[in-house]
Amino acid sequence: MNRKGLRTAWRPDWILYLFLLPGVLYFIVFKYLPMYGIIIAFQDYSPFKGVSGSDFVGLKHFIRFFEDDEFITVFRNTLLISFYKLAFGFPVPILIALMLNEVRKSWFKRTAQTLFYIPHFFSWVIFGGIVIQALSSKGMINSIITLFGGDPILFMAEKEYFRSILVISDIIKESGWASIIYLAAISGVNPSLYEAARMDGAKKRHEIFYITLPSISSTIIILFILQLGNILELGVQQVFMLYNPLVYEVGDIIDTYVYRVGLTEQKYSFATAVGLFQATVGLILIYVANGLAKRFSGGGLW
Amino acid sequence: MRESVSFRVGTFLNYTLLTVFGLITLFPFMHVLAQSLSSQTAIVSNQVTIYPVGFQTLSYELLLKDNDFYQAFGVSLFRTAAGVGINMLLTCLMAYPLSRQVLKGKGLIMNMVIFTMLFQGGLIPSFLLLKELGMLDTMWSLLLPSAVSAFNLILLKNFFQSVPASMEESAKIDGAGHGTILWKIFVPLSLPAIATLTLFYAVMHWNTYFDAVMYISNPDLNPLQVYLRNMIVLNDSNIEMTNNTGLFLISPESLKAATIIASVLPMIIVYPFVQRYFVKGVMLGALKG
């Protein structure tokens, strides 16, 4: 394009770029500058020397954390808890959506939805607080146990219960809300499909397995990909609220580990290396999952 | 229509299971409410389940006398109001140009935004950035790092794209500039989306606490969630629960429970009025995204 053409194309739009400016600046400063800051994972960063002045040490920190027993534990915890959340938590919202979809009494449906959705809007401090209170030595569960003559159990301090508590509390808090997206997908299914099936004598379970589920499979796949991409990011707000030193061995995850090592112990470079590893694995996973989804079902995220 | 036996059994099971799941969410909450209103002896002897035993309201009275509680509540209110203001202004300003069919550099900016959903610099570099900017221990550290959510931006952009082009044409003929078109046409026509995003952002600001844990060390700037966490997890509170002879007037459990209820109350009051917007908003995201 020649100069004049460029100018006429630009003129009516300059204000649009002005609109974009604060947002773009935000993304550059608060999202891309930290990406540049990742360099310190390859340095022995010292706050006094800054990013440009610190010594370059290559992969030293990466080698160190792969040989570190604590990191191995943390990595295993993260994978295990993620896996449990995926295996037990992923199907629940689909189930809730299928069940809610069959409810004909509207007052029941409305009440159920309100009850299911509202925990999503509680912070993890509040919901975690409720969990801690209910499971404490004087809490509801232990009141019931003592009522039947048992001895109180200190749930939050026992290693064997901690992962279950994380998984179950997450399911209770989030599955109701997650079901909305499936309900939306189900409401988009063409009703004539059901009518035709009923004409052919289909039962309810046939309708669910041969019409509803196949119709919402693309939604299911997309949400599965997203969750797979987040497999190393468990939601630091939940674990940070619920865990305590007694259960670090089973409950410490990458996010909380990075926070502790990085900010409490101020090993900036080491913690950044761990964070970079986590982010990179997430990126690779989401690309792989997306590729697989495209190949086997013809639809992915992009 | 004739209903078979198996159909009726299925329906019954369906309602029962949904009820059970509803009660699982409801009971812990009722338990905390009951604890907040129960006497110290009842709690210590494990008598409290889902209704108050040895009714008292002293926990609430003590909580409402605590200055730190009001301070934290005020910080959270301010953070939510100012944060949402920044969020909505920036998100609208950015979504409008990006929703246009032709705009040089639009693809580049969209890719730049989407990439931040897939990959992030991480906790430590973000912390060091705020340190460099001198924002640690200021409200800015709670407001600016979450100024635009990529997800919400894309949702609003998609919504703006569905505004009929004819509306804009006629406004242009009347001599309206982009600013007028955005605030007088796009925003009012997208009210469901605007309401949803406002609520999403508000909930995020009200609920997030981990950023305050990392960035804030001045107790006067602690939001409500951090105040609550310190009390529940660290047993850290200035509220005096004993009388002058050292006897417990209320159980610490009861005070924690009362604080949980007081923190959750705003959400419970607002929630019924805004639920339909939330649901609509998520549907929008699901269908368009």
C-alpha cells in the first residue's frame, strides 16, 4: 500500500487503536513481561543484580529439582490429585445435567439448581472454612461418629483422608455449576430426534445413550481437553486453604510448593524453573489433547 | 401418556438422588450456621449438628465489635468496586475494536490474548514484576494484575459482533463517533453480557485471596477473605473470647462459624437476584465460544 492509501485507511480508525491501547498495555505489562521474567529460571537471580545482571547458569535449577525428593513428592501429589479429580469429578456434572434435564416439576428444578450453583460463588476460604468446621474434632461428622459411640477422627490432620477431602470438596463445590454448560448443550438438541426415537419404541435409557450423550459429545470433549491442559494446575486457592504441614506429604502440589520455595524461602530462580516446567507441560498437554480430539472426533478447541 | 413402571421408578430415583446431592451441599452450611449460634458447652461435647444447641448470639456480637473485621470488609468492598470499574472499562474499550470485521492488527492482538490463556509467566516472575513496579503492599497489586480477563474479553467481543450493523450505520449517518457508538449503542444493546461480566468480575474480586497473601503484608490492607483465613487456619484473631477469669464465653469454633456466615451473607443476599444473569451468561459463553 502506498503512503496515501495507508493514511486514508488509518485515519477513521485511529480512535479504535486508542481504545485498544490500555488493554494491550495491560496484556504486555502483566502477562508478557512476566514471560520475559522466566529468564531467571536459567540464572542465579539476585534482586540486587536484576534480570540483566544475574549470572547465567543454564539448566542447573531444572536438574536440581528433578533430583530433589521433595519435588518428586510434589509432582506425584499433583498428578494423583488431578487424576482423581478427573476420574471422579469429571463425570459428575454430566450426570447432574442429565438428571436435571429429566425433572419436570419446575419448582424442584429451580430449587435444586440454586442449591447446586451457589457453592461455586463462595470463595475457597469460605467453602474450605465450612469443610474444616464440619470435619473438625467438634464438627458435624465427628458429632455423628460420637453419637454412634465412635472416637472422633482428626480428618484434616490425617494423611490418608486428605486427598479424598480435596477431591470430594471440589466435586461438591464445582460440579453443580459445571453442569450448566451441559444443560445448555442438551437444550440445544433437536426435539424431533426424541420424538422419532419414541415412535420407534425407544426407552428413556435409549434416548440418553443414543441421542443425548452423542449430541453433547463435542461439549464433553472440549471440556475434557481444557481440564487435561490444567492437569498440573489444581487451583492453588483450594489446597492453600485446606492443607497444613501434617499433610504436606500427600497434599503439597506444584503451586503451593512454588509459593513456599519461591516466596517464603526466596529461592526465586529455582521456583521459577519449577513454574516454567509446569506451564510448559500444560501447554504441551493442551496441544496434544486438542490434536487427538480433532483426529478422533473432528472437533477441537481451535 | 401412559407411564411404564420402570419409567416411574427411574423418575423416583432421579428425584431422590438430586435431593440427596442437594442436602449434601446444604448440610455443611447449616452446620456452620448452627455452630455460630450454639453455646460453648454444646460444641465442646459434640452435640451440634444442623440446629443450634444452647442458643447464643454472643459470637456475632463479638465479631461486630471487632474493628479489624470492618477494616477487612471495607478493603474487600473497595477492591470489588474499584476493580470491577477498571475491569469493565478496559474490557469494553478493548472488545469494541476487536469486534469489528476489519481492523488492521486484529488477528495479532487476538492471538496475543489467546496465548495468555494457554501459557503464563508464573507466580514468581509476576511477583517480581509487581515488586519492580513498586506495587507490593498497595491496592494496585490487587486491582491491576487482573484488569482484563481474556475469557471475558472474548465473550464480550463475540456478543458485540452480534449487534446489527444497521444500528451502527444509522448512528454514523447522524454523525456519531466511535465513542458514542460504543457507549450509546453497543453497551446498552449488550446489557445481558455486560451484567454477566460485571458479576463475574465482582465475584472474582470478592473471593480471591491468594494474591493478597502474596502481595500484601500490611494488615490494614488485608481483604475479608484473608481476615477469615487467618482466623480459621492460623487461629489468628484479636477478638477476646474469654472473660476476666479466663473462662471461654464462646467456643472458638463458634466465632469462626459466625465469621464464615457474616462473610457469606452478602453473596447469599445478592445471589437470588442475579442467578438468572449468571446462567444466561454461561450459556452465552457455551453457545458462542
